[in-house]
Amino acid sequence: MAPEKVIARCMELGINCIAVADHGTVEGGLRTQELAPFPVVVAEEVLTPHGEIMGVFLKESIPTCSSAREAIDRIRAQGGLVCLPHPFDTFRGLRLNVKEIEELVADIDIIEAFNARSPFTRPTTRATAFADKHGIPKCAGSDAHALVEIGNAYVEMPEFSDKEGYLKALARGRIQGFRSNPLVHFHSLWAKLRSAF
């Protein structure tokens, strides 16, 4: 999605802050941050052999990593926050067992407790319980791959000015939203086919 279209959709919906977390790059987030009349948090979903680790408040893209630990170290090297996006999603979650995820807990700043693209409720329940058990702030994501998905999931939270303020505001936030129609996954499939050809 073009940053200009994302911004226009946010303005239409009354969204006054977004996180842009593209796969494998921060370029879209940086461009959106330049153009938007509201705060934009630059993030990236970093692919590892075990699934995705999200870096939040990044300045540079992080390449595909050889391990979850390496992704975390690269995020930390930029002064970013570490988020586990849809960690227990049956189809897209981390391919680590609970013990292995527990070993990463000291380095996890945020858990995505609700992802609008996750079709089942169990991943949300597990992510919420995991975050609560370890005192980790919870976030929500529309995981929007199409304009119509923007705003499907969000957190109502106080304003913030930096990453420390973001974590404090997130801890006081309230997750809202609804699950996207499963047919939205065809947007992603169509985009992959288009770029392949």
C-alpha cells in the first residue's frame, strides 16, 4: 500500500497514530513517518527460521536473521523494542515451544495479544495469558495488507513522545477491534503472485 493511501485511510477513520511494520524493511514506515500529520511508529517484521520477531522504533532495516536471538540482538543494537507478533498463531506464530519462548522473556518488551488476521481465539487467549504471566505490555495489530483492514485492531492508549512513554502508555491501553474476514488473506496471496510475475 502506498503511504499516501495509508495516511488518507487513517484520516478517514480518525486514527491519530499508527505503527507501520512491513516485512523485511522499514522503508515504508520511514516514508509514512515523513508524510503523516500524526505520529508514526516505525517497525519491521524480521523473518527468522522460527517465525517473525518485530522490531519497534527502528531506524534501519534488519535483514532476515539466522535465529530469533540474532533478530533480538539486531533490534537492541538500534535501541529498538522487541515485540512478538501473533506468537501463538497456529499458522503464522513462532515455531518455538513454550520453554524456548520463555527463554527469550527477558528480552521481550511487547506481546501482540490480538491480531485481527488470526482466525481463531485460542492464540489470543494464550498470548494474553503469557503476557500477563510475565508482566509484558500487550498490543494489538490489524496486520493490514489492504486498506480495508486498517483499524480492524487497535489500542486506545494515552499519548506518548518516545519509546519509554510508548511502553508506559501501552501498559495502560485497552485493546479494541474485531477479526478480519478470512478472505482478506487473498489480498496477500494476490500481492505475492503479482510481484512474482
